[in-house]
Amino acid sequence: MEQLKQRILKEGKCLEGGILKVDGFINHRVDPALMNEIGKEFAVLFKDLGVNKILTVEASGIAPAIFTAHAMNLQVVFVKKKKPKTMDGLYSTTVRSFTKGIDYDLCVSKEYLSSSDKILFIDDFLANGNASLGIIDLCSQAGAEIAGMGFVIEKSFQEGGKLLRSKPFKVESLAIIDDLSDCKIILR
Ligand code: 5GP
């Protein structure tokens, strides 16, 4: 997606350890005009899959997921990273955070994920695929089917892309970064 790639080149910053900082339009400040285009692009890419619900992870997945859901006329469920006191009856799993280097829990209420769901998962980044594996685990506990996964930015020098493309669902990324070493952003 050209508009997204230009934005990454203009505003993205490389941090140590292969991390791209895009706080100016995705991870801290959010640009709704760009998110609207992102949502429309995902809606076209995933239109024929018969998806009935979009799943994402708080916090940075919520914006692209909502714009995609709006474009597809679907509801969004965001998986939580801490179990709320008010939530009983949930599916949960533990995943490793790439950026923070710690384990954290993902949980979703049984009320909002079930065996009648055909899911599109949307997230901001695909790195090693750990968050995605957590989503696969939650969906399998619920008996829900995953039809597709869409990422705003994929880093192809990490393992997630290869891992997820071996699974039986569609995987799409709107911008793919092939290299971040030497503090240079190399886009595909
Ligand atoms: P994964 O689970 O694929 O290893 O990592 C994906 C998650 O880690 C994303 O949801 C995102 O929050 C975070 N993440 C991974 N790599 C980056 C990065 O380069 N920049 C930012 N801002 N977040 C990242």
C-alpha cells in the first residue's frame, strides 16, 4: 500500500533490535485518514472469505481493526492483555512479547468467541508471530475458525511470516520491511 509505505519512509525510526518506531501514525498518535485507507485495503483483500467477526489485540491493533470492521460491516472483539475482574468465563493463553521481552496473558470472554465464528485477525505488526499464535490458541479453545490474518506492517527478517503462511488461512501484510539493519528502512 503506497501511502503507508511513504509514511513509513518519512516518519518511521529504527530502534535497536530490529524494532520500527511508528508512534506518529500507528502506535501512539493515530491518523484516521490513513487508518481509513488501511481498513478499506484489508476489506478488499479479505472480502471473499465469509468472515463474520474481526479479532485484534489491545492496544495498537484496535485502530486498524475498527476501520477494517467498518469497511466490512462487521463487529470487532479486542483480546485483552489483563484479565478484567468483571470477566468470568474466558479463554486465555500466554504469549511472549517481542518488543518488551516478557510473557503476558491474552484473554477473551466466551461470550464473544465461539464455534460459530469465522475470524479475521488484524494487528499492527507481524514480527515473530507470537501474538498470532496466541490468537490461534484462543480460537482453537473456542472452536472458532480463522479465515485470515492481516498485518499493517510485517518484518520479513523475523519468523512470523513464514510460520503463518504455512497455516491453512490467508495472510496479508500492507507493507513488508525486508531490512532494518544499519538504521535504514528497506521496504519490499
Ligand atoms: P509478534 O507477536 O509477531 O512477535 O510481535 C507482534 C507484536 O509486537 C505487535 O502486536 C506489536 O505490538 C509488537 N511489535 C513487534 N515488532 C514491532 C516493531 O518493530 N515496532 C512496534 N512498534 N511494535 C512491534
